[in-house]
Amino acid sequence: MTPALQISGLRVDIGGQTILGGIDLVVAPGEAVALVGESGSGKSMTLRAIAGLLPSSGRATGSIRLDGAELNELSVRARRRAVSEAVGMVFQDPREAINPVRTIGDFLTEALILARGVSQKDAGVRARGVLRDVGIADAATRMEQYPHQLSGGLLQRVMIASVLLAEPKIVLADEPTTALDVITQEEVVAILDARRREHGMAMVFVSHDLDLAAAITDRTAVMRAGELVEEGASATLHKQAQHPYTRALLAARPVLAPPSDPTQEIRDVC
């Protein structure tokens, strides 16, 4: 079976500095893989290299195959088309990805209308349906609103809805819950995971939270200083980690302290 994503020897240099030193990664159709590591380890840069979103001074070499197609052999225009058809991006901060002066409805329906020739009426019907699928009530009203009128949690749901509408082969999720509170994080991740599975999409999920990544992915790849140092099943990595860096990450996870002794009552103090 052709992998949804296959990366071989991916190297990224920006301004003469090596950011990624040769990444190899394979993601099967429908599989979810986590990229974890500390800040600056190269997780997000890996996604940006796949999506063709490197800064102007960036240069990527190596092989990136989407559904069997070698991206680095395509022209700029052909690559953009291939990525737009095969990849759905969920960014860390949805406010950076959604045009602030256009309505939510415009954001969701534009690609359907312009790229796929769907009528405005049918695009609106599909968009409202997907908004309901991601847990947004009163979808018709939300379609008429602007990004500043929605909370961060709702906007991230809108981003997930836009990905579902595009029906990509693979979702690239770049720390999609970082800007959200803990309760909203759980809701958004649950929605993303459930809908991805329902539609059979593969996913690369970037996070610094190993427990969160383990909950929704099949495999975890650990990155450090631009290199992939360990890879294993998400469900067992915490027990079977081999690399010292992976063990250090696991040891650094916050742990709930055991309940302390009850406070003693002091009386008759003058």
C-alpha cells in the first residue's frame, strides 16, 4: 500500500544554518503519528517543509512523497496544487490562518466554490453540516460571523471543519491546542481524532505533550535538535523508551503530587 506520506533524508537549511539534519518518516493511510520534542527540536519545521511553507531563506532537500508523488520533482505551481489537494493544515493559532475581514462562511466555502466548482448554495449546506459535526451549534449564525467574534476554541473547530471539507489524505496538526485552556484542549483533540478516524485520514500531530500525543496517535517519533532520535508505538513508548532524551522527556512530565496531610487546626492563639 502506498504511504500517505514518506519522507527520506529531509534536510532543511535556513540562512546557512541547518534546522533539520536528515529526517526519515513514513505515515500509512489512516495512521496517526506524533512528532514530539522540546521547543526548537524541528517538529513544526518538518510540517512546514512538507507543506511548502518554509521562509524565503529556507531550502529543503531530500525526498517528500505525498500519496506516492515526489513533491521535490514538481514545479512550484504543481507542488502547491498537490499539497492543497492532499494536505489539510491545522495551525497552532487559528487567528493567523483565517482572514479577519471575511466571514467564517466565506472562509469555509471559498475553496469549494473556486477550486471544485461547487455552487454557493451547496457549499453553504456542506459547510453548515461540517460545523455541526465539529460541535458548533447554530451553524447558520456562525457562518455570518467574523473571526474576532469567536473564541479560540470555536475558531480551532472552524479550522478542523475546513480540513474536513477539503477531504485531504493527511492532516498536519501543528500544536493545535497550545493556545487553548485545558478543558477546550480535550474537546478539540477529541473532535479532531474522531473526525479524522471517521474520514480515514492520516495525521502528523506535533506536540510537546507526550501524554496527549499518546492518547490520539498510533506511533510517536521523538525529535531533538533537528534529528529523529527514537520512534515507537505511542501506547508503549513510555514503558519501552530506549534513547536517553526520550526518557528525559518522559521524566519531565508534570505529575500530580500525592495529597498532603490535612492542615492541623490551631486554637487559642493570642
